[in-house]
Amino acid sequence: MMEILVTGAIMGTFYAMLALGLSLIFGILKVVNFAHGEFFMIGAYTYAILTRTFGVTSFLAVLPAALMGIAAGLIVERLLMRPLYQRYMEWATLRDEYAVIVTFGLSLFLINLANQVFGPYQISGAGLVPLRERMQVGGVTLSTHRVLASILGASILLAAYLLIKYTYWGKAVQAVAQNRFGAAIAGIDSTRVSLIVFGISGGLAAVAGALLSPIFPAEPFAGAFPAVKSFVVVVLGGMGSLPGSIIGAYLLGILEQVGAVYVSYTYRDTFAFLVLILTLLLRPQGILGERVREV
Amino acid sequence: MRADWRVFNARDIGMVLRISFGAWRRQWLDLALTFGMLILAAILPLGIPSIYWQGVLTVTLVYALASTGWNILGGFTGQFSLAPATFLMLGMYTSALLVHYRGWPPVAGILATLPVTSVIGMVLGLLCLRLRGPYLALTTVAFSEITRNLIRFSYNFTRGDLGLSVPTLYGMEGNRLYYYYTIYLLNIAVILAVHLLMSSRVGLYLRSIRDDEVAAAGRGVNTVLWKTMAFTISSSICGLAGGYYVHFIGLASPEMGLLLQAGFIISMAVIGGMGTLGGPLAGAMLLYPLSEYVRRFGIQYMVIFSFLMILMIRFWKAGIYGTILNIMDRWVTSSGSAPALGSKYL
Amino acid sequence: MEVPLLWVQNISKRFGGLQALSGVSFKLEEGELVGLIGPNASGKTTLLNVINGYHTPDSGWIRLRGERINGLSPFQIARKGVARMFQITHIFPRMSVLENMLTVGYAIGRIPAKSLVHRAHEILDQLSLRDWIYEPAASLSGGQRKLLEFGACFMAAPRLALLDEPFAGVHPELKAVMERFIQSYHAEGGTVFIVSHDIPALVSICPRLIALHAGVLLADGPTEQVIRDEAVLESYLGSYTPSEV
Ligand SMILES: Nc1ncnc2c1ncn2[C@@H]1O[C@H](COP(=O)(O)OP(=O)(O)OP(=O)(O)O)[C@@H](O)[C@H]1O
Ligand SMILES: [Mg+2]
């Protein structure tokens, strides 16, 4: 039981890193970024190539991975997300369509681009410490890399969360998420907010990708599963709710472990989808989400 | 809004059959243009003696059919399903399993895809009733991944990733042109049916749901029924395409259900022009042969197409065919009595 | 005429911790023209949403010609002849103006399909939207959209038209057109229920007013009487400024 909890919590940390970014984006733009997994993939590739091909020290390689993710986020925002909030009214009816197609298209584009450039091969990153090292946590033997990676991930996650909760720009993000027009009237630059959000999201996802790349190697489809899991997490936690997405992440991490151990190992990746469908059917607004007024 | 069985009433169902030809000039123009393309498609394989390229054209029309099916849901009704490829795959397996285990002739298998995939589509539609936008897209992703995994892991029944071999429709030695014209006729039948549907009042209902579901319900449109219908019809068309496809290539495999394939099908509709009758056909005729062509140079075709799809939706939402249609539409109207028609149908 | 057209009895509606409507009851007789007034957030739109079936009331019932309609879906209520114009404009932007009108006509099906195109032309003529008939509704201006929605409301010859802020953002001339339209519809025997902050307009066209305040029905009666009502004056008219949005 303890083992399930610990392994679940470790995975949960990485889900949370992805889900927080996804949730932030949903908060300010009310769209789901289907290309979120590709930020993860970018981080994984950067880290794996730096550590394997160029022999960069593992801890140092996390930083460029994060920077690549941030850059990817900023570029995506700059090039593709603007229509979602500039000329807002004209787009009002098209935005869902636009957002789904554009982010889904972007996801396919990046996956296939990676396939084109790096080929369908797996490149696994070097561990933060040699991968064979083990340690004891709460009576469970775990790979030291996993433990260190999840601690590092969790501290970055915490930092990002505090940044959003307490800094000026973090508050601006929250303001825009609650009321875009109101925030604009209060003099908040929503373009900048949107850039910040995409930067943070891209960075978090990329760091998750980097830290996981020794376990789930970098490959074109590396981002697909983590992304899908984080979609499930944000729906479970309530779209746009930051605490919700973190709670949801740990919940899903543990649920999956329970499923893998007690139900079926083959279908371990399928449980997430069941959770998604059940949530949408039973409580569409998620654990902490709110329903919006329509008429 | 609750999903409520009482709302499925006879009056609405009967309405599918009653066509009203009103002021649907644009729809007729759309049909005329589409038939222009279909005539081109009729003579195309005759001019290309290569068996390989005739095969490519056949697959092109399979994709065109699937894309037309998705267009009903995504283009006309605004329900952004990412599962068209899954229904293609389900169509493939429906027929393949029936032929393999029950010894049905391929034709019967192909026909059986219609009821089977309609029912599955209807169930998915009912599941998605209250969802829209990103939530709907996510649910369809979940649905397609679950389905694909079920097929992959039910190894004893479906042969998993190895795929299930089935006999082809006209045999291995069969004339390639037979295959081509069969799917060609299926396309014509489906396009005509979609035209009739969309130029009837049902077309208005579906488009009103796309534009504003809440308002549509407030104005008497049975949104529950028509959304479910759109799912059902769309899925069965994709399923039909799959049923045919499996008896062309002779192998059913879960590869078909990848999101990548869904992206391919959707990009055809987007690049051609969503929400038009001929857009998906135009998109398929453009993209599929091109994909075969660039494959020779070792280029991942989806790199190009997804990039094109992003460009199109960003800068040129009407799509290629859609733009031509808009131009002709304006041209026809301004030479007639009515005031100038805007091209802002998007 | 013994059964009222619309009979709202003891309707309450709660959103989380907010009591939007509490125990609202009133009747609308066939062929009446009634205005609903109340300060912002007094529950006017919510009341219409409940009548329309968008919200289910927590208590009470609503009858249309004696037949209970709460619990039906919005589209079923619409087909019984309850038309609705929304406060936030809801049109179908990617359909032409004519198609917008026809959708309502077909979906509600209260008048024969053959005469729909003709009727749509008639209404659009009156609302001076004639030249936009084949234009996508997205190309209309804000005020024109309001007019289109107003027209669509009357497309299917509703028994009861629920208009939420029909005059907001419309040019005074067109407002006069709308008022005339409402009055002629009323003269033909139609029932109209108008929510508006435009008191002068309501006073000039509605013989009867209902006032809501914080979800409670404050006053209901002849216009003259309601606008002099102490409670209404205090809650609403006293602080009323003609320049609201
Ligand atoms: N779907 C909903 N969810 C939560 N609260 C709601 C919802 N609809 C209305 N409310 C709340 O109910 C109260 C009444 O709102 P309503 O829209 O009915 O007011 P109104 O009288 O129409 O005001 P106005 O004159 O500004 O249009 C408001 O406080 C509003 O916030
Ligand atoms: Mg209101």
C-alpha cells in the first residue's frame, strides 16, 4: 500500500507540473492546449541530447531544457494564441474551433517534426544520479533518480505556484482569468499576462519532460501520454482551478497505481480515460471547478 | 439541459425525410461545384495507367468519404470530435471480424458497418451531449484511445497490433478500376445525401447548434436529438469508409485509429473548407496524393499538412474550396436581383 | 378565458448562497402586454430563464394554458409558443439573416412551412433589415443583431413573447419601430412580457407592470399604480438614472 502511495505521488508530481500549466492556460484563454505534451517532448529531447550526446552534467542540463520549453511557449503564444483574445468579439463563436484545431494541429506538427529530425528512435537522458542507485523512502525501495527528480520537480512546482499566488504578475494572471475585460480596464496588459502564462506552462512541462526522460525516453510521441494524463487531471480537478489541478494530479497518480496493481497492468494507461469520462459525466465542473453562466 | 428520452419524438424524426427547398442558393452552388470535382474524379484514373496511382486514388476517396463524414459533425454542427479515425477503424474491424469469424461475404460486412458504427456513434453522441468545445474534444480523444487499446490488447480476438487479414472485395487479381469506381459511387451517394440533409431544415438546425447551442434550444431546436443525429450520421459514414477500406487493403489494424490519422482526416476538411459540401473531397484529393508523393522523399507528410492546417485556420479560415465557393457565391448573387452577399460565412 | 395564459406560482430559485427568486407568483392573461421592472440583479432574467426552462425552479410551478411546463426542456417550451429574446444577444452568426429567421420558423413549426419565407421578409422589412437578408448575421452591427433577434422572436407567431431588454442599444428611431411592432402584435391578440430598464418606454406601452426586488415580487398592477408604489420607488425608481447601459 505504501509503495502504491509513494510511486503514485511521484508520478503525481510530474502530472501536476503539466496540469498546472494547462490549467493556467485554460484559466486565461478558456481553451485546452492540445500541444501541451509537445512542450514536454521538447524538454525531454533537449535534456536527453545534452546529457547523452554532449555529455553535459545532468543537473545543469535541466536549465536549458526549461529555457527551451519557455521559448516554445512564448513562440506559440506569440504566433497562434493572439486571435483568441485580440479582436475578441469577432472571434467569439469561432474560438473553440480555432483553439482545438490550432493546438491539435500544432501537436501533430511538432510530433512529426521530431520524427523527421530525430527519427522514431528513443533517446533516454542520463539520470540525475546513476540510474542504478536505490534508496529507501518510507520502507519502499526506489530509484534515487526518481526521488531526486520528483523533489526537484515539486520544488519548481511550488515556486511557480507561489509566484502566481503572491507576485504582481501572478495576481495579474488571476485577474485576467477571472475577468478579461475587467482586468483590461484595471490597466493589466493581457498580452504580457498571456506570454507569462505560456512561458511558465512551457517551462514546467519541459522540466517534467527532462526529469522523466531517463525513465520515459525522448521520442516523437513522448508527450502524448503525459499530455493526455494532464488533460484528465485538469478536468478532474476542475478546469482553470490551480489547487484543483494539483490535487487532481496526485489523485490520478495514485489511482493509476491502484489500477495497475489491483485491476490490470495492460490497461494501466486506459484508466485515466475512464476517469475522464466518468468525471465529465458525473461532475463536469470537476472537483474544484465552477460552472459558468450561459444565459 | 438534461438528456431526456422524451425529447426524441416522431415529429422530428419525420423531418429528416421532408426536404424543403427554400432560399438555399449557396447549397446548390456548393453541389454544382462538388459535382464538377466528381466529374474530374471520374476521368482521373482513366488517364493514369499506373496501378499504383490508381490505388492511391482509391484510398484518396476513402479518406474523402471519412472526411465528409467528419465534416457533418465538425464542420456543420460544430462538434469538434477528434475520433473520425476511430470510427474508420471500427468500421474496418466490424467488417473484418464478421468476415473472419462468421464467414460473411465482404459486401455484407461492409453494409453491416452502417448499423454498427451508427450505434456506437450514437452512444458517443449521448455521452457528449452536455459537453462542448475542449471538453468534447477531450472526451473523443479518450474514447478513441480506449477503443484503440481495447482492440490492441484483445489479442486473441483481433490479433492486436499484427492486424487481421481479410479477403478483398474483388479478389487480389481484381481490376483496380473496380475498386476505384465502387468507392467513387459510395462518395456520390453520400455527397448527395449530405446535400439533401443540409439543404433541408435539418441543415439549419445543425448549423444553428454550431453557432449557438443555447439560443438554438430556446428557439425550438431539439438540440439533444440533432446533436445525437449528427454523431450517428457522421460516425456511420466514417464507418462505411472503413468497411470499404479494409476490403481494399485486406488488413485491419489498430494503426488506423491513431490520433495522427484523425489529424489527417480533419486536416483534409480544414484545408478544403469546413462546413461546405465539397471541402472535404477537395481536401482529400489534394492531400492524399500529395502525401504519397512526398513520402518518396522521406518526408513526414503530416509535418506539411499539420503546418498547412495551422496556417489555414489562422489566416484563411474558409479553406481552399470554401474560398472558391464564397467567390462564386458573391459573383452569382451580385449579378442577380438580391443585394451583394458577404463572404463572411467563415 | 378562465385559464390564464401563463400562471407562475411560488417560484423560487437559488444559486449557491444566492436567493435569486423567492416565491414569485403572478398570472398573465391571454393578450396582455406586461412590463417587468427591477434593479440590476433583482432576478428578472432568472425569472425568464425559469419560465423558458433553462433553469429548473427549486419550488413552485409554471403553467401555460393550464398545462404544467416546468420540467420540460427549453426547446419543448419554445414549441409550445413561448418565444424568448435574450439580454445578451444570441444570434446564429454564421447563418444568413434569412436563415436565422427560418430556423426559428421551422423549429417551432407553429405556422406552415410554405409561408415562412414570406413572413420572414415581412418582419425583416418592418425592422429595416431588408438589405441584409442574405448577409451572414455576423456582419450586422450590435443594434441590428438585437433587431434580428427581436424579429426572430416573432417569427413563429408566439403565444407569449418574453423580451429581455429589447431596447438596450437600439437607435431611438428603431426603438420606436420595435415599440410599434410590439403594440401591433399586442393588438392582434399576442401576449408580450417585456423586461426593461427603460421605464418611460414601458410606461408608454404597457398597461400593466410587475416589479421585482431581490427576487421578491414587490408590486403587480396597473402601470400608474406601480410606478407610484412606495416600495417600488424606494427600491428602484428613486435611484433610477436614465443613462444606464
Ligand atoms: N446561472 C447563474 N449562476 C449563478 N448565479 C446566477 C445565475 N444566473 C443569475 N445569477 C444571479 O442571480 C441574480 C439575479 O440575476 P439576474 O440576471 O436575474 O438579474 P436581472 O434582474 O436580470 O439584472 P439586470 O437588470 O442586470 O439584467 C444575480 O445576482 C446573478 O448573479
Ligand atoms: Mg437581466
